[in-house]
Amino acid sequence: MTPGARVQAAIDMLDTLDASRIPADVAAGDYFRSRRYIGSKDRAALAQLFYGVLRLRAQLDWWIERLGGGRLNSRSRAIAYLAVGQGWKAEDILEAFDGGQHRPARLDDSELNLVRRAVGHKAEHRDQPDWVRFNYPQWLHPALSEFYGRDLAKVLAGLAVPAPLDLRVNRLRTTRPDARRMLKDEGVDARSTRWSPFALRVDGRPPLASLEVFRGGFVEVQDEGSQLASMLVGARPGMRVVDFCAGAAGKTLAMAAEMENRGHIVACDISSSRLKGATPRLRRAGAFNVELRTLSSERDKWVKRHQGEFDRVLVDAPCTGSGTWRRNPDAKWTMRRDDIVELKALQLRILDSAARLVKPGGRLIYVTCSLLRAENEEQVDSFLASHEGFTVLPLPEVWAATIGGAPPPDSGGRYLRLDPARHETDGFFVAVLQRAGQATDSAGLRHTPEARPVEVQETDGHHPRPAKRVKTQESGGHRPPPAKRVKTQESGGHRTQPAKRVKTQESGGHRPLPAKPVRTPESGGHRPLPAKPVRTPESGGHRPQGKRPHTRRPRGTA
């Protein structure tokens, strides 16, 4: 592609973004997928132009208005970016905008004036206010400056540069040193990060999808801050855990590794398409203790049926995403003042509903990737004011018990706060709340009976289908055949109905194990009715799951 063709393609992508308000990575991905003839070098150059305009948008608009460069649109911003962002000479810009095939139309008078006056300048100018200099919406300035004070410039400067590629080593498959060696063998240099014991950082953008270390499930793409949030949940083998807003299950994958595939994780979301995207990731990682469940809303009936049953409930709440601006610079310009009001109401509704799932002594973990106090501390305060049974666990105590050592400096006191400038992660907020009830041990972790690993499955909001017959002590370790309903003396020669599940003293107040279809003297030599699948101590208090999916061993990205 000629330089002019690249500029026109970037303008087209920016126009699509403005017209649809879809995420920038989706717009770019769609564009490239529909034009597979574009080579890797051209794609890289196009992406640099596209994301460069988004990162410097406030400064570009400032220059266009200051220099009388015409209307604010994708074309004028691209011209300004080439001049003040890329340092192009006037003749190079004129050559790119010559109206040739696949190249932009010639410059009009206002655009020519912009080129002549902008060339030679840098994007930053001493007359620019902070919100222009650091490229974020003006209406957000009071909230950010009040919270960060003198650190605001440092924090926002960290959000202005592209993020590195962070990988999480899958401890179900390998160790960090071995994963680093495997990456090295495939030509990718990686280094350990500061905080997560399972993170590796890679410079550049290697073709991960073609690497055996990735295809074999040894590493996943996940920002170090997201890894730390997952670890602070404190999920341990045998626990019952809910990821209430799981999305594509990045944090679910991390927790499954922490649980060593023992116990039960329910990954919930209102989007079935996002959850379907999690299935290949779970299989690739070898995570088999996860159930995928689509909810109709945060008040889905499933929540009421399972209230008080889970040791850990993670709420990775929908938010403005201001902590991820270095990855998603377009999010700054699509966000509206009314969005925060709507998001705050939704976050509280989600917290209120998800809290019902937490058992006495269990924990509710609230996470956002936002920098705004309105979505973080203020939301926790509002929740605690209406839920007296929950208290905040101090960050140092939780960090020591889950990750080890002391939390990063300047990361908060009661809560974890991360940002790119001080911690080299995306911006994250984590609050760990504990429900009053059964005491925990000195490490802050309560050990529950270990549950049977279950398969990755998708549901539509209803109970999962009953599992196949399993080996039990009662059946002598064999899989008995299913029994039919038969005439017995006790039933007066009629076919009996299946017995309902009941609580008994023998079962400790729990629903007993389903009877196995075997011949006994009491049944007159006939096979009794099979009971429905029920919650049992042997299954960790879960409904037995179905058949495990077929997975491939490794053939060798939260």
C-alpha cells in the first residue's frame, strides 16, 4: 500500500468507528478480515495511524480549532496527526492527499491552511489545559483531579502509551520458567513481571495464535492487574465459586488454575455469545471444573435457588473501563456523562443480587477496571450501608493470604488500586468483603469439602441435565444398569412412583444419595426406582455433571 492508501484506509476505519460506536479493536478486526490481501507491514502501519488518532484526539482537536483547520472529523484529525503526531513534512502530506486511486481527495483551503501552520509543531503545547494535554473528556476532569491531585499527570501519562502484552502462565500445564523457555524456543522474549507470580511480559505483538505454547494452553493473554484481581478472590481447591460477570472467562480461567481443577466454578453472564467464546479457552487450558451459565438478568431465578451456597463470589462489574484507556483509547470518546449514572445503578443491582449467593463466612469480591471513585469506593460504601452482614477485609491481610508478602506501595489501604504509571498494569480496583458467619482460619481461608470436578457445560438458565450413573460405595465401585419401575409387595402390586428427595437425620439434614438400582431382599428381589440426581456430600454439594468433553493434550491470551 502507498502512504496515501494507508491514510485513506485509516480514515475509513475512523469513520466506521464514529458511525457505529463499536469498540476500536472490533472495527479494526472487521476491516482487516474483509481485506485479507493487506500484508502484515501495512496492517501494522494502519493500526498505528488508527490508534494514534484515537490516543491524541483531544490534542488534535485543539490544534484544528486553534489553526482554523475546518470541521472536526476523521479526515481533519488524520491530517493533524500526520503533522503534529508523526512529524510529516508538508510535501509528504500533499502527496498522500493527491486524489489518486485508493488515496484521499485533494486538500481544500482550510486543510491546506492546517498543514502549513501545523507542520513543525509537536502535539503537546504549553497553552493546553490538562484534559487536552492528557487526552480525556473535559467533563471528567473535576472527578479525576479531585481524587489523584498532584499524581494526576503521572497517572494519565501512563494511560497515554500503548500497553505491553501480558501473559498468564497456566499452572495446570506448566511453570513460569518452563513457559518462558518455550516462548524463547519459538522466538519470543518474555520477562517476569513485578507482582504476579504467574505473569510474563512480552514486548511487541508476536503472532500468538500460531505459537505452540499458546495453542497448547500453556499461556493465556491476561493483564497483570487482572491476574492479581483473580488471585485476591482466594479461590482454593474444593471451593464453590461464582464469577458473576464472567464475559469470556479470563478471570474464571485464572481461578480454575488456582483451584487445581478441584471444586466448582459457575461462570455467569447475560450474554450467551460471550460465554460461548469461553468454551475453547477452557478446553485449551484444561480447565474442567467450570459450568457456564447464561442468566436472564442480575435477578435471574437461578440466584434465588442457590443463595447462600458459595464460598467466593466475584463481581467483575461492568464499568466505564477508564483503567484500560491505554488498550482501548476509543472508550474515552464514546463515554457519556449519563453512562456513569446508568452504570452506577447497574453495579449496585448486581452487587445486591450476587451477595445473596455468598454463604456465611464467605466472600464477595468487587472488581472494576475504572479509575473513578464514583464506580469504586463510593459503590462499596453504598453497598455496606444497606448490607450490615458484610465487612471489608483489609488489603494487606488478603494479599498476604492469597498472593504472599506485601501489596504494592501506593496501591491503597483497605482496597487495591492499580494504575499503569505506578504499577505498570491496567487501572484496577478490588474490594474484598466478607459475610458474617462461620469463622475462618488464620490464613483467612475456610476449607470446605472437596467437590468432584465437573465438565465445562453451557446452560440456558435452567438446571443442568442430570449426570450419568457414577461409581459409588453402595454399588461396589461398578456402574449399575438403570432400574425400571416394577411391581413389589410394598406397592400392592402396582408400579410405584419415584420417591421425592427428602432431608433425613441419617444424611445430616442433607438430601441423601440417589439409591442405586441393585437387587435387595427388602425389595423382594426387584430393582428399586432410581432417584433423581441430588446434591450430596460426595459431589461437594453440587449436582453431578455430565460427560467430560474430549480434549487434546498440548501439541507443543485474565
